[in-house]
Amino acid sequence: MPNLYTLSLYENHLNGTIPPSICNMQNLGYLSIRSNQFSGEMPLAWSVGSKIWFLDVGHNNLFGNIPTSLGVLSSLEVLKLNNNNFGSVIPDSLQNCSGLRSLDLGHNKLFGNIPLWIGGSNVSLLYRLQLRSNVFARHIPHQLCNLQNLHILDLSHNNLSCTIPKCLDTLTSLVNNNSNAFSMGYFEQATLTLKGAKLVYNTTLQLVKSIDLSSNNLQGEIPEEISNLIMLGTLNLSMNQLTGKIPSKIGNLHLLETLDFSHNHLSGHIPQSLSSLTSLSHLNLSYNNLTGRIPSGSQLQTLNDLSIYMNNPSLCGLPLPTNCPGDDTFPARDANDKNKDGNHDKLWFYVSVVLGFIVGFWGICGTLILKTSWRYAYFQFYDNIKDKVVLAIVLKVACFKRIFYRV
């Protein structure tokens, strides 16, 4: 089939091996055989003239090394080898795929270091990098900070150590709303762990902005620079060895929906700025050494699950049952105390009414009784008013009578 351009066989029950002759299909551009039962090694003899730009063999039973011949696919944009049993290092030849935009090698048995060329000028178009659930070790390369279009970074469930790079705030797509970086002319499906669950994204994948470095051996403090990633929707740094305080400006991440710092060694107070995260729907700060009062805020009040803050012995305040120092000065009052306050209010109401009547009535009548000249003037004024009112009524009645007789 020399003219075949699209071969889509995903989500079936196909088994056996991938035929090596598939590498000879020069016009093949789209190949997806994910979610089948293919086994064996991946074909090795990919040729220079191949036009393939989308290659997805994920969720199968493939093993062996990642073919170095994939590096000759200069038009390759999407490479998905995830959820297999590949057990080698990432071949350096992949850096020759200059058009690569999405690389998913997660859930394999890959080992060694994350290559420094990921982040180099040859693969600068990467917007998605998933290497989760492998055996990568040592540090996170600072070269990753050069990926201006990167908005999905998943290095979770590895053996990475050292510190989190402070240069993450140079990831332009997570700092500015650069829509040009997200435009994709193809359909791609991805499974991401967001909001504490595995979610499948396809048409909305370009809107996801996530950093997941969980379940590693990362050490040191959470860099303050991470607070500059204002477009970030998910930040998961759980299950590491992080120390120090939560960045004080974490509230700058106003689009953040998921924040997980659990199972670390973080200390100090929870920043008050956390209460300004109005989009936050999943929060986990458990199993740390945080201290002080839990911040209050309209959004945090909706996140009232005790497990969010559990195993932080020195935390206090709602929703935890532990009172903070000083809260005992204003003990909660029972119903009897409230009834007593209500009775006191009623008593003072009646007293004020009686005092008002006494002051008002005797302030006027007492003056008239005690001062004769004022009493005469008052009654004379009253008689004058009465005469004027009676005269006005008589004149009006006479006027109406004349009008009535004329009619």
C-alpha cells in the first residue's frame, strides 16, 4: 500500500508483532495502533524518506530498546511509546526529530539520566513531555527551562533527586497566555493525573497546563520563582523530600485548580495568599510539618476535608478540631448564655422605653405645671389655633354651599 497515508487500528484486540515492512510505507503520515496486544520489539528499520509525523504505539506489550532509527523521521511531531516495557535509555538520535512537539515515554522501564538535549534548540517546539513511571535518576536538567512552548511537564514516579530548577519561570507558555504555542492541527489523546484522578483528554489537551514532579526524591526548598507561573492549572510536588516553607506568593497562581504538596517535610505557616486561589478545587498539604493557623478564605472554606491538613501536628483552626492559641479567650457560648443575653436585651429595651416616656412627658408637662407664664402662653396659643381652624372650616363649608345652590 504505497499510497496509504493514515493507518488507525487503535483500541482493538490485535496481537502478534508489528510487521517490519511498515517502515517501508513512504507516504504513511499517521500511524496509531495503541491499546492493542502487540508484543515483541518495535520495528528498527525506519527510513530517511518516511513522511510519518504521528506515531502512537502506546498501551501494548512491546519491549526492548527504543529504535535509534526513529531519529531519521525528521517530520515526526508526535511520538507516543507509553505503557509498554521498553527498557533502555532514551536514544540521542531522537534529537534529530526537529519538529517533535509531543513526547510520551511514560510507564516503561527506561533508565539513566534525562537527556540534556531535551530542551536544546533541536527540539524547541516541545509542548508536552511525559516521562512518568520510569527509573530516571539524578537531577532535572536545567535545559528543560528553554522549552518556551512547554505546558505539560510530567516527570513523576521516577528516582530524580537534587533540587527543583529555579528557572521554571522561563517556561513562557506557563507565564504568558501565548495561544500560538497551543495550536494543533491533529487529534491526540492523553491520560493525565489531575485533581487526584486519571483523566483522559483529547480535544481539550491544548488547554491543560500542568507540572507534576511527584513521587521522586527531590530535595531542598520549593523555589519562589514557581509563583510566577500564573497560567498553571496543576502543580503536584507530593511524595518528595522537600523542605522549607511554602512560597509566600503562591496566591499569584490564580488559575490553579490542583495543588498537592503532601508527603514532604515542609515547615512554617501556610501563606495567607493561598486563600486568594479562587479556582482551587483540589488541595492536599497533609504529612508535613506545617504550623500555625490555617488561613481563612471563601474558597478554602469549601475545601473542608480534614484529610487536606492531616498529620501536621502543629496546625490549628478550622476545619481542624484543634483550637489555636488565643481562641480559648473567646470560648464558645452555649444556648443558656445566649438566652441570658436575650433577656438582658429585653430588660434594657423596657428600661429605655420607660425612661423615654418619663423624660418626654414630664419634660413638657412638668414645665407647664411649674411655670405659670408658660402655662398661660401655651393655652392661649392652643385657643388661637383652635379658633383659626374652626373659622377655616366654617368658611370652606359656606363656600361649598354657595357652589351647591348655584348648581
